[in-house]
Amino acid sequence: MNLTIHRGTHEIGGSCIEIGSQGTRIIIDLGMPLVDTKDKTKKFESFSIRRKSAPELLSDGILPPVKGLYEGMHNEKPVDAFFLSHPHQDHYGLCKFIRKDVPVYLSTDAERILSASDVFLPTQFGNYEKKVLLKNKKSVNVGCIKATPYLMDHSGYGAMAFMLDADGKKVFYSGDFRGHGRKRKLFEDFLEKPPPGVDTLIMEGTMVGRTEEDVDTEVQLENKIIQQVRQYTGMKLILCSGQNIDRIVTFYKAAKRSGALFVLDLYMANILHELKRKSMPVPSNDFEDVKVLFTKHFMRKLEQKKLPDWYKRWRPYEISQSALRKRGGKAFVVYRQLSEPELEAAGIPPKSVLFYSQWAGYTAEPSYKPTIAFCKKHDIDIFHVHTSGHATVNDLKRFAAALKPKTLVPIHTFGAEKFHRLFNNVKELKDGEVFEI
């Protein structure tokens, strides 16, 4: 069995892995890079790939050189399968360039999130002739390789790790994971009964070298939010990823404990609806304290996509701008720059706060400046309340100790060289290097 990490050995984002055995080839993840492919000190600008073909992006070094994977390269024998670990853009952001005849394997929840996101976001997952929906611990065979998925705790809902078994060898890819989210029982159960006989563990190391970051549980975050809410009588604005289901639930629970309405936008409402979980705060008779604020931007997008039902379904749970104004400070409201006109029309009460719940590094980007300007204009305080979607160093150690691999290969990290101080069996690869297992 051969392992090639086409991208991700020494950077976070843009992950792409190849597992090959006896002519069978499986690709795992095809993410959007987070850093410039030529200058790692600069952020990758996603708009640079617009209107470019796969051959052009290969030439630019943006697509990793994987034969048989891309549209426009049909003179090459197609790879046998593509597996997606989870629906974050640094793992799926370049998938729209995959050949449509390549079978795509992913979790049901990931497929639902991506199908809904394709309606709202510019980064598209794509349409394929064959999608295979994976179930936890249910193996599938691709050629001579047996693949077994494992659901993991991560900020990306429906995240999976994979065991690849062929030639009497076993490779385990962790994907992105953590042990402090609302699904942390998955992590603890996995450690209690790990799959045996792992030869090579490909393990993410996002937090290696970032030990100074606070890593709270979602319950601890909820309590921090409650403490801050007591200091603000105005509106509670929420800035977080629409796909971070754990965080949405955390804010809903904080709103409920505060006796406040929880106000989603059309994007978040539809994501939660598509996941089809009764436990999630989807606007309904079961969640009368959850409403939807309609905005022109998303309504226009749904009209363009010929999906009017995607906003009409929420009419019974719509909150008008005047009704939101009457609620005053008794509302947690999802914020986006594109929703500012509707929020201003509703009125921003004095002593309002914006809860910023994303990685702090994003605040240094130019795209964050309009948010700062909006908050200054309305005298809104900004409170950072976030926790990583990735495993702490201690949990990485527990994960590796449970699997007992003969070799550990770092991925999804800017600190691969630091793995040698944390683990005894590290094989540090370079992008494109073929490692025989």
C-alpha cells in the first residue's frame, strides 16, 4: 500500500491524500488552500480560481497534481473513488473540479449540509454521477481497498475519519476532530474501543504550536455567553459559521436561558432544516422561541435559484423588523454584513453586543473591517467567545496512544516538526512524497 499526501504535510488547509494498492486509487479530501500556494505568509484568495479550468489551476499549482481526478483531463484513467472527511472548505473547496464519473463517498449529514450550502455560498461542492452515503463503522470496498468510516466530534457536522485496509496493512486517517464538542462522547467511545492493528496513522495537528489558545467545551462557552448577556440590555448579535451546528446550539441554549428569542437567517434555518434532527432549534411549533429574519440578499438568491419554497416555508415563523424592534434586548440575532440593512431598519438598541465566534485570526483580514465599522457606528461592543474545532495536544496524544500506530504521519499542521517532541514514531513527509507502507 502506498500513501501520498499531495498537500497538507506542512500547512493547515488544502488537504489532499492518496491511498493506492494494486492499481486501486482512493483520494481523500480536496480542500481550498488557506495560504497562498507560492507564498505561505499570505492568505489564499479564493476569487483567484474563478472562471479557471482544472488544467489552468494545475499549471498554477492550486490544484494538487493528481492524475485521473479532474474534469478536462479525460485522457487519464479516472481514480477509483473520492472520499470526503467533512464539509469544511479547506477539505472540499476544490471538489467542483473533480470528474463527474468519479464515485464520491461522504456522510449523509455532510451531503445534506453541502447540498444546502451550494444554494447560498459561492464555493460549490458539485454534482456527481454517483454519490455513496457512508454510515458509521459500516465498511465499503473500492477495488482491493476496504474503507471503514468513523464519525468524529468536530465543528464540521458529519465529520468522519477513515480506516483504509489493503495488502494486509491498515492506514487510519483522522480527518479533523476534537474531544471537547457537543459530540465528545463519540471521541471518548472511540478511545475506549479503537480499531486495532493500525500500521500508519495520518493525524491532524492544527493545535500543535497553538497551545496558547483557550479551548473551552461548548457548555463552558454557553456559560461565558450568559455571564456577558447580563452586562448588556440591548440586542445580542451572533457572528458564527452557519455550518457550525454545535455553536448554533450553544447560542440557542444561551438565548433560552436568558428568556430571549433566537433569530436565525434563511441560510441557517435551511441548513438546520436539511439536517432533519428534531433536537436542533429549527423554527417550528416545537421551538416557538426560534424565528427567522428575512433579508433581501438571501431572498433574491433563492429566487434566482428558483427555490421560493426555501423562504416560503419560514413565513409562519418570520419575525418582522417592527416585531424585532419591540423585542429590544430580548433577542439573539444572527449577524452578517449582508443583513445590516434589515438590522438597522429594526433598530439597534443601546448597550448591544456582538458575539464573535470564529477563529480570532479572521479579524485581521480586510473582510472584517466593515463589521468593525458597523459596530462603531451603533456603539456595539464586540465580545470574542470561541473554541477550537480541533483536538488539543493532550487529546492528540490520547488519540495516538489509543490507536498505537507503528508510524504517525502529521497532516493539517504548521508544526509538523514539533510532532517529533510529542510522539516517538513520527514520519514527516513532504507534499507529493510516496510512502510505502
